[in-house]
Amino acid sequence: MLPLLPTTIAGSLPKPSWLAEPEKLWAPWKLEGRALEEGKRDAVRLVLAMQEKAGIDIVSDGEQTRRHFVNGYMEKLEGIDFKNLKTVKIRNRYDANVPRVVGPVSRPRPVHSEDVKFLRAATEHAIKFTLPGPMTMVDTLYDEHYKSREKLAMAFAEILNQEARELAALGVDVVQFDEPAFNVYFDEVREWGVAALERARQGVKAKTAVHICYGYGIEANIAWKKTLGQEWRQYEQTFPLLAKSSIDQVSLECANSHVPIELIGLLTGKDVLVGSIDVASTKVETPEDVAKVIRQALKYVPKERLYPCTNCGMVPLPREVAAGKLAALGAGAALVRAELV
């Protein structure tokens, strides 16, 4: 039974230095073969312990078994060439060498079933598992086959739906689709982005969430945020669409941002995972910092629907910083919970 104001995290947590290079996206593995598989499992145990000690109620594997939240899934699919890369601009923000779609995309076998079986057996807490959203997958590739972002997104949505159904059947309580691209391509979100998301969650017998943020705390994203002015109103375009959708939960960035807090009131009828931890700073919040964000959010969201969360993933942060931030999240939620009893 979850408490009032159940806490959770948006996505990734830092990997141990013996598993991958710290504080780096797409960091290569330092182990191989059976040692790598054992190392991944050990890393999951460590991040579970970190979350449980901090008082996080809905835990995840912190994406310890994946190098990257998008490519870690796509590298298991067919129709994508990961050897001969192409340079593209990711979310109109920074250049990256990305894989190429060279044929029909397909999923020859389940991608994360074994990871979820291990995660489910390793904790008695409710568990969340994250998957990349269809639009964000499209935006992290160079498409030479479909020649249509919409068609490729729908193909990915079919694959993700198969995966999400399987993970729910294995005991996942929340399946989350990560869609940072929803904060950039507003016309496409309206035209086909939400429809692709709906297809990905169709028939999934678990709560479904979508995570929309302003990106990891990396230099390119921090620089982009500086161009957005004193009010970040991107959510104003997507939240009304999501409020009408079948998605159960929306995870968003709020802490130390210029997002007008009243925008979360547009998510009527949805669980709101309010980002109460800034992942773009190494400063560790106090419990009172977290509580302040939660109290502001409670003006616009019923207490039964509010879930204190992190703004985004924390893989680029030092492990001790991430641990401190998680502890602040758990303690800050506890402060407000006590006020509401």
C-alpha cells in the first residue's frame, strides 16, 4: 500500500565507476561477457538500496542495465544499423552520431523481461520501468527506410506495446515512456505524437506514465534553457492533450525551473509526478527545498494524485550527489505528508 505523496524517480541513476565511466552519457561498459551481466545485477542492487534507504516508494533499476535510455532499447531491435552512424541534431539542440534505420524495425525477442524479473525479485517495493517513447526514438535516429517520422513512430509504438504488456505481466507497477521530444515538436505532438503514445500503452495492465522534461543536466541542455526566457510554457501545449489521453501519469520538470507551477493544473484527472529535485545542479537540496515545491504543487493537484519525483534522470551526476538528492526527496515528502495527516 503506497503512502500519501508516494515518491519515485524519473529515470536513470549514476552507475558505479567499475561498471561504466562516471558522470558521462553513453559511457561504454568496463566489463564484458558474464562479468558484465553480473556487474549490471550488482549495480541494480546498489541503486535499489540507495532508493529504499532514501524513502523512495516506487523504485526502479536506475537504468543500470542500459548505456542510454533510448539506444539501450533500440540496440536490441532489427532494422537499425549501429555500426555506420550518421551525425544529426538531437531535439534541435546538439549534434550526435546516431544509428541509421535501414529496414523495417522489429523486435526479435523481449528486450527487458529478464531485467524486470530480477528487479521484481530484488525488492518488495512497487517498481517502475522506463522505456523510450516513440517520438523520442524517432528523434534519436537517422531514417533511411520509412522516410516518415510518423510511420516510424507508429512502428516503434507497436514494438513498445508488446514490451510494455510483457513487463506489466511480470509485475511492473508503472511503465513509463520517456518523451523529452514532446517539449520540442509541438505540431507533431498534436498530429501524431500523442496517438503514437496511446498505441504504445494500449492494453497495458499497469499504470502508464509519460515523462516530459527539459533534458539531462548536460551543457547543451543547460545552454538551451538559458534561451527560453523567464517563463517556460512549453507544457502549456502538451498538457491539455495528455489530459484527454488514456495515460495515467505525467512526469514533469519543476524544481529550480521557470515552469509556471499553475500549468500542472492542466493535467486534470491525471497523477502528476512533480519534479522536486534539480538534476542540472550538484547542489543537494534540503528536505525543506523539496517540501516547498510539493506545497506549491498541492495548490493545483489533489494530494491523492501528487507524486514527488526528480526532474529527470541523474546519470551525469556524482553518485554521492544523487544519493543526497534522493534522501532529500524522501525526507521532503515526509515533511509534507505529516502536515496533511
